[in-house]
Amino acid sequence: MKNYTDIVTGLLTIGVSVIGAIGVGMTDVSADESMQLGPTAFTKAVLVIMFILGCAQTVIGLRIGHPGTYWPEKRVLKKVGAITLLFLGYCLLVSYLVPIFRSTGIDFLASNMSFWFSSFLFLVSALLLGGRRNVWEILLISTVLPAVIIVIFSKFFLIALP
């Protein structure tokens, strides 16, 4: 018996890595003389590892059988689909808010606020969808987590988030 969950997950992983490779290829950024590795070297390494693991998972799913059915229940699939759509909405909201906050002229708002606001809305929605009902817990996680990410990226990595 084939494990269809492994096969589908492996093929999806391969597809995501191929789409990522196309995106990295479109950036057309090359390393200058002083750098041994280009700016996309880490991304390329992750994509290669994802592709290899996706192939391995697909092959294992085709070869090794597991007793029983491993498809999740319909309500779990609905939640996964809803979280996926929620994440796509999060990405669109970040992209939409970047020019709005950058036009304010305030440095803090221009560099971090669209990420924080979008992440806050995404986390509140995802936690509610995941079954959390404690309002203080939801607000604390949704407020503190994006703030910590902003501090880490701006202070340690020196990268401004959108």
C-alpha cells in the first residue's frame, strides 16, 4: 500500500522548491569580487535541500506501505486550507501597506509598521482559527511576537522589515 500523504507532501515540497528556484533565478544578483558567496547562496542551499527531501519523501511514499489511511479528517483539511488562504491574505496586506506607511515620512512607521500590523492581524486570526479563546493570550502573542521579530531583525541583522 502506498502512503499517499507522503507522495502528495513530497510533490508539493518539490513544487515549492522549483517555484523558489525560479524566483531566485529572476533576481539576477551575482556576487561581487570581495564576496565568496553571492547574496542568494543561503536561499539556493535551502531550495536544493528542500528539493532533495521532497524527492526522498515522494520515493519513500511510493515504496513503503503503511497500514491504514493517513489522510486527515475533513475539518483538519479545512483548517489547513483556511490558514493557507489567511497567509496569502497576510502577504497581500503587507505588500499593500508598505507604500502607505512609507509615504508617512516617519522612519519607524516606514520601516516596520506594515510588517507589525499585518503580523498582528494574521496571528489574531490564526490563533482564533486554531481554537484559542483566551483574549489576553491572543493579544499578548499577537503583539509581542512581531515586536520581538522587528527588534531581532533591526538590531542584530540590521534589516528593516516592510
